[in-house]
Amino acid sequence: MGTLIKVCSVSELPPGSMKGIEHDGKRILVVNVEGTVHAWDGTCTHEEYDLSMGFLTGDSVTCALHLSRFNLLTGEAVNPPAEKPLARYEVKIAEGDILVEVA
Ligand code: FES
């Protein structure tokens, strides 16, 4: 089991919003898709750009650098040039806070 880190309160991340955090030099993208919070590696698998600088539309995020698009329910790269999926982080909700489990 990893370490749980607090991201923010649930009320600070309403549906249709995302937030980028850093932990131990790793970016993590935390996103609320229609009321369910997901956490993914926050670095684009194409050329390592910060995905929190991108555009959130529905259940996908588009990288601002070369417009790769990732599905935020599966992590899959659905638009090139990125080909590799994003790694998932476990999310827990406790006492109104969003927590992400890191290694
Ligand atoms: S760095 Fe994200 S698409 Fe190129």
C-alpha cells in the first residue's frame, strides 16, 4: 500500500474541472468527470508536457503542446501523436477530501 496525499476538498474540484499537482517530482492530474474523481499521470506520454495546461472536454483531456487526446476513464491515448496510455492512480474520498495514493 502506498501513501495517501491530500489533493483538495471535493468542493474545490466540481464536475468538469481538473487540477495538476506534483509529488516527489511527478505530475498527477486529478479530474472530476461527471461527479467521479479520477487521477492519472499528469505528464503527456508524447513529449512530457504538463497535461494540466491542456483542455478538458467531457471525459478527455487534450495536451496543449501537440494536441494528443487522452480518455480520462481509461487513460488511453485516443488522438496522436501520443500512443502510450496514462498510468492511473487510486483515488479515495475521505471526510470531504480527495486523496490520491502514491507509491
Ligand atoms: S507533448 Fe503532449 S502531444 Fe506532444
